[in-house]
Amino acid sequence: MKLFMSKTFFRGVLIVNAIVILLPVLFLVNSSLRETNDFARTPLKLATDPAWSNFASVWQDGNFAIYLKNSILVTGGSLILILVCALGAGFVLGRYEFRGHSLIMAFVLSGMLVPAKLAILPLFIQLKWMHLLNSHLGLILVYAAGALPAAIFIMSGFFRSLPADLDNAARIDGASEFQLLRRVLMPLVRPGLAIVAIYSAIPIWNDFFLPLVFLQDPEKKTIMQGLTMFFGQYSSQWGVLFAGLTMAALPLIVLYLILSEQFIKGLTAGAVKG
Amino acid sequence: MKLSGIKREQRKFRWLLLSPGLLIIIIFTSVPALTTLSYAFFEWKGFVRGSWAGFTNFERLFTFPFRDQFFMAFRHNVLVFIGIMILQTSLGLLIAYALFNLQRGQRFFRTVTFLPVIFSLVIVGYMWQIILDPYYGPINLIVGELGQPTWARAWLGDTATALPTLVFINLWRWVGFPAIIFLAGLNAISTDYIEAARIDGASEGKIFRKILFPLLAPSMTIITILTFIGAFEWFDLPYILGGSNGSPAGATDTLALMFYRLSFGSVDSGANEVGVGSALGVIIFTVVGVGAAVGSKLLRRREVEM
């Protein structure tokens, strides 16, 4: 028992855990820099002579640039829509008292309980009817609808935590409600906006299910969906496969290393109170 | 006079700000969620709705050939829930407690532990598919190097190992999540309790079992509920690694995969069964909803006030 509670034991646990997590990632990056034949002979060797050509092939033949552009468009579009709507609704629900307030709050909370995947069929038929199937706009609206309940809930919490005197002081100074939101409160809820941004953007960027169902045109596909096609296409070219996976993973890894605190806060926002 | 002016402005502003968000939720979440219920009670030809069918779709789900698929998939979901609960939760708790006890370097280990959570499951799935490749994958190579070539196998292609392997990959991807939740829970516990117990001569093991673990009950509730929901809606990883049929031979089939096949048609038969699929959707939703509600009620009862 003494050993199991010692500092050395805990340090050991963390080191083993770090190795198990990092080794596959390092293997991926390392293999992306090796020639396919070289890899097939000795899969575990270090890439001492980096084969950058793998990355060049991904960029040239894989439709990768198009997928990447589509992902940026869809994620960015959804994010702007989510932030604008959650900022407004969060402000109203966090700062105003009015009849129906708790009813709307309950509705927003109930939206968090609906598993989007199970509504996929009616959504498919509805989007078809609205001419939003096979369109980035349709995808953006569905993503926004999925993320907004939690986003509004998080933002209203941030608005509520600000002192009430701020509003009154601004109103006495003659500020309109819009100016109050834009100039006084918005700068103060920036941490909330950052959490909402990460909470919504990461799953959207990583998602492949909704594009799989809603997008058919090859030139409209997103990066994670494109990766599944890419994988079939290059199934025998290991080096190119690894390079494709690395390129798809890299943007988020870099962002995460810069903003790890915000990422952890944002992605656990649904589970931790306050 | 002034006040009512503000009130009037607020009322106008209120709906201007609330309506875009609410409308998007209503049109793209509430309406489809409610219609999905109705779909289960109609006959379907492809994506075209036919006449009222009563409970026929539910009856068909529980007769051949769907019945066997349903129970096998359901069994897999239950096994996955148990597997994740045991492995992921205990390992997450261990890592959280280790991080909690660390004075220096906590930030580094925390960042590493959470890293796989940001990865897309597409990347995670393909990465592990290559790592577990029967011929070129490092796992089988290492097993061979260790002088145990009989341990090498097609981990994802063997019906005996496919599902446990998926649970392991899920563990790699997700363990940082419970770890961070438990760490937040541990950090929220007042150090006074720990100090007082130490002064009374309690061992570290006893402090963990008698003080920290009981006070972690709220975190445990959240993790259990989220794991339950995740396990019964498990789709992405089995789809990426086993396709919509749950290869090999249905060994990785889940309720969500079956729902997808019924809704959009499977690889080997293009025909879909929207009615039966929606009936299955209603059942999954009920299992998840009732399970999560009852579970959180039961689990909350054992939470203690700090």
C-alpha cells in the first residue's frame, strides 16, 4: 500500500501514460517521412533521411486542398453563426428578467438532450425539401443547431456573473441596449466566447458523420470525410497515407500546444460546473 | 417615463437577439427530433412516407432478420459500456490522482493526457488500423520481437479480438477526459479535510478511500452518465474501423450502426427500411434517456454535501 501511494509510483504512472499516448503519434509522424518501400521493410526505424515527397504527393493528388478549404469554410461559418446567436441569446437570458424567461431556458436545456444522430433521417428529408442537402449552408445550420443549446447556456452563465451595476451605470450615461452589449459587456465575456468557440469548433472540424450523410459532391467534402476516400485511394502507399493523416491532424495539434488550457476548459465545458 | 422607455427598447431588443438562435434550434433540432418519433409509426418506401402502420415497425424489428441483429448489437453496447466504465474510469481516476499529487510538471502531463481527445476519430481510427496491421503494424512486430509470434494476430479482423480492440482504442482516445474531470473534482475538495486527516495520522490510502473518493461522487455521476450515453450511441469508431456492417462478421456491430444501415441502406443491400430504422431510433433514444435520467437520480443520492 505504501508503494502504491508514493510519489515515485504516481510519477511512474504518468510517465507510462505519456509514453502510451505519445508513441503512436510519434510513429505516425515518423512514418509520414519515410518512403513506402523503406517503411514496408522496417516499419519501426527512425526517418533519418526525411522523405518530404510524401507530403508533396498528398498536396498534389489527394484533393486535399479542396477538402481543407471546405472544412475551414464549414467550421468557420458555423462558428460565426454560433458565436453571434449565443452572444445575443446569452445576453438576453443572462441579463433580462421577463415573462417566459424560465420557459425559454428550459427549452434551451432540453435541446442539449437531443442526440443529433437519431434525428438524422427527418433532418435528411427536411434538408432535401429545403434544398439544403449537399450544401455547406445546410451543414452549417445543422452544426449550429447542435452546438447552440450548450453555447447559449454557457454564455448566459457568463453574462449573469457580471455585476448588475454595470448595466445601470451604462444606461445612466445614455448608452442604448446595443451599446451596452457591444461596448461594456462583450469585452467582459470574452473568456466565455473562447470556451464556446472551442467547445463548438473542435467537434465540427473533427466530424465526419454529418458530411457523410449530407454531402455527396466530391468537391464539397470536408477534410475528415475526404480522409476516408483518400484512405481507400492510397491503401498501398503507406508513406502517403501517413503524410495525409499527419497533415489532417497537425493544425489542431499545433493550436492545442499553444492554447492547451483553453482547449481543456472548452472541451470539458459540458461536464464541469461553473 | 425614462424607465418605460428602456423597458420598451429592451422588449424589442430581446426578441431581436433571442429569435435567430431559438429559430435555428427549433428548425434543425426540435422539429426533426419530434418527427423522428412519428416516422416509426408509418410505412415507408425508400424515403417516401406511406400509410399509418401502428406498431408494425416495432414488431418487425423484433422478428427475423432484425431481431438477431438487434440483440447482438445491444449486447455489444452493454459490453462496451461495462468495458469503458471499468477501464476508462479507473485509469482516468488513477491518472487524475497522480496529477493531483504532482507538484512540478503537472502542466506537461496534463497536456499530454488530454492530447488524444482533440483528435478526430477518423485520424485515431486509421492510425490504429495501421499500428495494428497484421503484417506491417508495430504491435505484431514487437510481439514477434518478444519471441511470442503466436500472440500476433489480426486484431481488428478476428471476431474474438475486434470488439475489445475497439474498446482499447476508445480508451486511448478518451482517457484524458475523465482524468481532467476527476482532477477538477479533486482540486475542488478543500485541503482542510486532507490536512485534518493527516494530523489525525490517516495514511494516504485511507485519505483517498475515506475522504477523496466519496467527495468525488459528483464527478463520478457525470462520467458514468456521459459514458452511458456515449456507449449506447457508439458509432464513429466502429464505423471507421468495421464499416456499417460491423466487420468482421458483425463482431463490432452496435445499435447506432444498425440504425444507420436501416436508415440509409447497407453496403451489400442498397435498400433501406426507414420505418424499422426509426423504430430502432425511438428505442435507442428511450434507452439513453431513461437510463441517463434514472442513473443520475440514483447516483446523485450517494453524493455527499461538502
